[in-house]
Amino acid sequence: MVGRSEAKEWANEHLTGLFASPSAPFTQDLALDETGLVSNVERVVATGATGVGFGFLDAWGLTIAQRKHAMNLIADATGDRALSIFYTADHSVAETVDLSLHARAIGADAIILWVPYEWASSQDLMHDYVEYVAAKVDMPIIAFNTPHSGLTMAHETMARIAEIPNVCGFKNAIKDPQHTIQAMELFGDQVVLSYPFEEQLLDMTVEHGQQILMGSTSVYLMQSPERQPIVDYLHLAQQGDMAGAARVRDELAPLREVWASIYEVLWDDEKAAHPTALIKHWMDILGMAGGPMGPPMPQPDESAKAAFRERLDEAGWEQLLFPSRF
């Protein structure tokens, strides 16, 4: 188990590639779909992910005991084929520490912390939330700067958090690559920084040395066990074939447009929201376990699902990701 003093060195070596955290699937009677959860792990690993996680999209529909059980299932299913990195933040600081210690006890490689809105009332308090949890948990921590906190971190706050010994990375979900580039220039020698949007991944990797796409659904929604275009264009870039890398990246443009369109709700100035219902429906279309929304979240109506399926079909998802069918 990597501890506090080794966290930053560990991250430089091991936080690489593609990390994804699929939402928790529910059965039709709204129980946790354990079989589907394990199946989704297999699917994410098969798409070339170097890390598998859980605990952000659907965590609020589960009890703490269910979140721990899901973490156990995912860690066991992942094994040593990929890193296990769990979102452990909760609106209760005590539960956050408890979930984090559970992640450590089951052998998770790292945890991700975002600051719940109650604690994101000031820049100082956001720093203090991460610092408090980090002092209680002797393992690598990735800080998550997200609009879901209600207040996003200034660069000065991120730099202070980067100085915490076991904070070894940042998922910087501010939808402006320049914000992450500036963070890299300011304190990128201390932590691994990720701009978690596939659209700019090739440029961020080649031009700015980004080494991991942290926690994007594009890893499993825009790839399949049969074809992994994101993995492919990164490999081509690493080999120096930039023309080939750009060609493969551009093949994803129709699917990327669908992905970006459903995520517009996340950038709503009034209230950031994940498009979880359509993510789950997309998973179902791909043969993963998406399932229904957990209550009291509304289920998408059949007309919305049909319209979305039509858009995916027009984008050529099946020909692109499952060419053997043709």
C-alpha cells in the first residue's frame, strides 16, 4: 500500500492512461445490480482503461453500506488489471473519512475527493476539507475541482492543496483547457494534472504532457472491447505518427458531438447537473448495465430515449465501435 510520503512519486509513475468510473446500475426493482456492476468493470477494462472507479454519479442513491459493497465488488473484479480509484466524498465529513479508510482497507490505489457544496463556501474551507481528510487517510489522494461543489477552486487554492503530502493529482473539470495549462505551469511539478475532456486529450497530451484522462465516461461510451480509438490515437501519438493520431481522433467526431451535447447540462450556470439518464441509456445501447435511474430521479421517457438512439445511429456508433458486425 502506497502511503502519504510516497504518493506523489507513485502518481508520476502510475497515474497514466485512461480512467473511468461508470455509474451504479440498478435492477428494475431498484436494487443494486451486482452482476451488472461487475460486468461493467469487465467492459471498462476491455476498453483499455488503466483505472476503474466508482462513487460519484450515483452515490447519492445508495447507502454508505451499499457504497462500500460496490467498492468491494469493483476492487475484486478489477484485481491487478487496472488501478482501483474511488470517489469517497460525502456531505458528512465523518462518512468521507470512513469511506476513504474503507477504500484503503480493501487495497484501493487512490481516492478522489471533491468538496461537497456545504463545505465549498470559501476557498479556505475547500482547502481545509481536503487537508482534514488527507490527514486522516494515509494513501494517495486526487483532488477534484468541479462545478458540482457550487464554488470552484482558484489556482491559489489548488496550489495550496497540491502541497498536502498525499495529494498527488488533480482532476480539473473546469471546461477551459487554459485553466489546467496554467495550473500545470504553476504547480505541475508537484501533482499529476488532468483536463478530463477527451476532445482536447490529444493536444493536452502532446503539447502539455498530460499523462492521464481522469474519470471520463468517454472511455467506455466512445470505445468498445472490439475497438478503442482513444487508446489507438494516443499510441500513434506516442510513436510519433501525429497524422495517424489526428485521423483516428477525427473519426470520433460524430460520437464526440453526441457526447458533448448531452453534457451541456453540466455547464449550466444556474445548476450543474450530470446527464445520468442518457449516460445510462447509452450504456444499455452498448450492451453494458445502465438500468433505470435511482429514485427520486426521473426516468427518461420513451420518446427521449428513441430520439437519443436515433442520434447515436446517425453518428454511426455501431460501425465505428463494432466493425465486425458489418
